[in-house]
Amino acid sequence: MARFGGRAWVISKCGPRVQERTLAWLDHHDFYARTGIARGNVRFCRKRADKAGHCAELKITHMIDDRIDVHRALLDTVPRRYLFGRQKGPAPDWVHHTLTWTDVETAITADLAPTGPMP
């Protein structure tokens, strides 16, 4: 996470009960130390489309999510979008489909390179 200078965030859609369980899971699995993501860089919202508001406020430039509806809500907010995991159909051309975390790392590294693709 050093590459991002502490600007990596987790933005999760869930209700209060799952939020509480998620925070406990993150603690139990030492998520913050293992990833370098700060404890204060975890946010929650109740609707998937609400992730766009968080992204706008935080000036998010790269977003990884496994839901195409989330990416659709981010079209005007986040310039680089990565659709994660297996999907039922082909991904639209306005999102980069990444099957694995290795694919995500490769795609983001390429996009961050000085000669990488522009949004």
C-alpha cells in the first residue's frame, strides 16, 4: 500500500449487523497490518449506488468491485474501474474485467505506469 500513500480505501455496502461483523472479521484476520490499509479507511453504505458518493468525496481514481451496477454508478466519478471475478456475461468496454487479484494488481500497475492508459 506504500505505492498509494495511505490513500487505499474499503467501501462496503451492508446493513448495520453485517457492518459490525465485517469490522470484527477485519480485526480477527489482522487485515489492517496485512494490507497496510488504515483502520480509518473503511467506510460503509446501505446501497450499492451510494459508493459513488464516497468515491467522489475521497477523489477515488481506481475502484475494484465485483458488481457491474456499482461500476455503472461510478461512470462519472471514478476514471479507472476494475470489475472483479467471474461474471455471467461479457464486461462492457468501460470497465476492465479482472478475474483474480493478480489480474487486478497487473492492471492497476499498468495503469499507474507513466505510459499507462489514460481514463
